Amino acid sequence: MHPLDNVIWHALSTRQAKFAESLGDARRFMPEVSSLAGFREPSPQNYEAMEELLAPQGTVRLFLDSPHQNCNGWALPASVPLLQMVWENGRGLQAPQNVMVTELVELNAEHSPEMIELTALTKPGPFGKRTHELGTYLGIFRGAKLVAMAGERLKVAGCTEVSAVCTHPQHTGHGYAGVLMTEVMRRILSRGETPFLHVREDNLRAIQLYERLGFRRRVLRYLAVLRREPQGLKPSSLSVVRRG
């Protein structure tokens, strides 16, 4: 299996295992880091294990090979087709012709509230108070306000995901996303890794930008936002392994 297949499971089982909470063949990120989760295969037993990892009425986000099928104990508040795209540009990454590259700020825990505020407004994907620990995040400020950002999320063998690409609605049209992504990608490539990303299938404007940056469409996945319901609670003989 390619590392980008079942990518959340692979990330939580290898390079990002220190952020994992595990039960049997189910894995989830610690909730303050991310709501992403995965399992070796979508079996009834693994769905039960995932239930046990969550607090009552907790929510997880899974990447599935096909649309989610109803199962006891779970509600499906949202399901979205996602394109997985991989950078494949034999000519090399073109440096941005823009002085903004000198204005990029490496974000850290001190910037977490501003990162959460920006992602809550623009909704590039789930972002928690410790998501920034998953990799390098870069931002652009105007005055004291964070107006654009991009960073790294999932990491598997030889590949790192570009994620949280977003710009404040009042500051679009300046090319911030391209500048930020180019620098994040440059750093990934400098480590001998390949950038990849996920994007909603209907986000045509973003897909066009990513294709201009050298990404190609690899596969269609399905994001399932699942909420645990009280009637799904069951006793378990398994032990939860928590790290971090």
C-alpha cells in the first residue's frame, strides 16, 4: 500500500505516532491537535474501537475510499468529496517573484489564538490549539493582524501535507496563498520529501492554483464527519493508548 493511501492511519502509525490515541486498530489525533482519525480498515470492530476513543457525542473526521455507509452509533453531520493532489513538477519549484517572501513569519504557540481565529473564519479544515505542532506554519501579518497562513499537517514516509492554506476575506487578491505555499513546499522539498494536499472537489479556484504550482490529481477520497451518539456506547475490553 502506498503511504498516501489511508494516509491518516499511516501518519498516526509512523511519523506522527506521538500525537496518537490508539485503541486496537483505530487511531485518532489527540483532540487538542486535530479531529482527524483513521483505522486500518473500516470494519465494524474498528468503528466500535473508534467510538471508545471518543467522549460521549464526540466528533471525528475520516478520509474514506468511498462514501460513508450508515452504521449504528454514528451520525453523519457532513460528507465531502476530497481530491488528494501530489506535487509532480520535474522543472522544479519556481521561487515567488514577490518581496512578500521576506515578510513571512514562522508561527508558534504564541500565535495559536490568531491561527484559530483565521481558520474559524475561512474554514480550510479543522484546526485546534495544538495543530501548529504538526509542522512548520508560516503567516503574513498586516499590522498586528494575521491575514494569511499555510503550513504542514499529515506526515508519512517520504511525503508531507500542505494544509491550512487560507487568507482573510478582506485581504484576498494579493497572491498571499501562492507565496506561502511555495515557501512551505520549498522547505518540504529541501528535506527530500514530496508535498501533497487535500482540497474539496468543488473548490475549482483552489484546484487551479494548486495545478499552477505543480500539483496533479492523484485520487478522490471522501471526508466523513462522524459524531458518536449515546446509543452507540458499548463497554470495551480494550485499553486506550494515549501519547503526548
